[in-house]
Amino acid sequence: MPANRFARSGFTRRSAAVLAALPLLALAACGYGSESKDDSSNEKVAAGSKKIDGLDSVKIGYFGNLTHATALVGREQGLFQKELGATKAQYATFNAGPSEIEALNSGSIDIGWIGPSPAINGYTKSAGKSLKIIGGSASGGVKLVVNPKKVTSLKDVKGKKIATPQLGNTQDVAFLNWAAEQGWKVDAQSGKGDVTVVRTDNKITPDAFKAGSIDGAWVPEPTASKLVAEGGKVLLDEASLWPDKKFVITNIIVRQSFLKEHPKAVEAVLKASVDANKWINANPDEAKAAANKQLGVDSGKELPADVLDPAWKSVQFTDDPLAATLDTEAEHAVKAGLLEKPDLKGIYDLTLLNKVLKAQGASTVDAAGLGTS
């Protein structure tokens, strides 16, 4: 998921110059994010419901892709509205991590589904004052897809042009780390070296692949499956590089001031998220259809079966934020030269999530030493 380049306590002049050249499409096109259409038939306020914490609304942000299916399904099934009672669930969709972080900081949203890199960036840039990660959502769903006519083995990637979504984003860091482990040298800023990294928006990556201007891409779902539908071949599933084949791809974050002032509302959203993941895992086919239906509402077009089916299979939905893998992803960014060594202590506050899990008789989750003390 796209994200700004990392910084420990603020951008360096060099990083600011680099980012100024990047096309923050969501910001330019529609402010911080697009207000999602309010036409879900399941989002009804039950008669006699009361407002939570006296709030008129809770503003929820997410991306229109399958790694955010917890939010998609939770909305389509009316789970957020059910838990919020007479407090209205409002939504905004985003195309890039930087715009969602800015929306959170400005108060345009209160809670959001987002990838690990922008979460780390938002936390470190604000010196730990901006956000908290309050839960997990998804693992996996990232693949290296290549043109099989040009690349037939992992060693063939050397010398080729490989797309990632954005400089310093989660997949960009992962690919740079993987390339370094192959013994290849790549300048992280320019993307030039033994392999050329082409930073390309996920929306246009399939066209670039089809045109032959890139030889492959390290991308999340459903972009990876869109490339396969265009004749690409999955050369590597990133999950194979991680212990137990699990790594965080989507977290739930909250504005710290909102968490402090409205814990009951945050707990309600977390309960809906846990319920959504439980329903997804118990009813995968129905959940897939529900997520795709909401994608259609948000974007105007549902995914075709040849993209939806393989993309859905590669994502795992979990309440566990897989905190140890977030710390590892930060280490990868440091090695790539995209991040000064960060202090992530306190980035997690899993108190309310564990309260919800305990109430349901489920196992609690761990912050891997990075939780609020």
C-alpha cells in the first residue's frame, strides 16, 4: 500500500524533495480521500439505538482493495453500524497511505485500515503522538509477478524492470530487501542498480505490464492477480519468505485523541472488525462476494472472477496485528536506507482489542514489546 518515505521524527530535506515529485493522486483528485457512497442496504440504525459517547458519527477510512476486506465486509454486512447504534458510521476510501495519514491527522477520519509502512511513518514522523495501531486485519496477499517470456527464474530478475507501488511503501521496502538478499545492489532513491525499481501506481501497473514497459511487479492483491490475468506468472509469493507464512499487510489505526476521548466508540468498531473476520473465515465464499459487492459500490466496478478468486485465496484475515513482523519490516527499511532506526515502543495499544477477544472467549494478541506500557 502506498506510503510516504519513512523518517524517525520528521522528513529530511532530501526525502521531502523526493516526495514532492511523487504523484499523490488521492490528495490531488479528492482532498484527503473520497467519501464513499452511503447506499449499503444493510447499514440501518436499529430502532431505539443510542449514540455512543454522544457522538453523531464515527469516520472510518479504508482502501478499495482486498487486503482491506475486513472493512469492506464489515461495512457491506452492516456490522459497524450495528455496533455503533445511533452513532452514524461514515466512510472515506483512499488510494494511498499518505492521504489517509493526513486525513487521520486532520480529523477527517477517526479510525482507518492501513498498511504497516504508512502506520510506521505516521507514528515516527509525529514523534509517537499521531496514531496507535489498535488491531490487525490481514496477512499476506503480496506477490512478485513477471512476464514469463522475459523472466523464467528468480535469478532472471537481475537486470529487469520491476514495479513497486511507491517509494518507501510496504512492497517497495520488501522488494528492496529481497533484492539485497540476492546480493544485488540497488540505489533505493533512484531505483537504479542490478535491478531497476519502477515506482508505479497500482492502478496503472497492469497497463504498464501489458505494454511491456515493466518486466514484472512486486504488488498486493488484487493487482497481482490482474497481472496474471494479463499473462503474467507468479514467481514468488512474499508469504513464503516469512515464518509461518504470515506477515502484516493491513492494520487498524486510530487517532490518539479520539482513542482517549471516545474509547467506547473505538471498542465498538473493534468488535465489528472481530465479528467481520470471524464471519469471513467461517463463510469465505459469501465473504468474498460481500467484499466484491462493496468494491463495486465504492469504485463502480466489481472484480471479475479470474482476478477475484486467486486474489482472495492469498489473503489471510486475522485480528492479530502480527507485531513482530511490523518490527522486522521497519528493520528492512533501515537496511534499505529508507528509514533511520525508529523507536516504535508504544505504537500499539491492544487493550480494547484484547477486551473484545476475551469477551468472545478468543485468544488475546501480543504487541511484541511495542505496546503501550
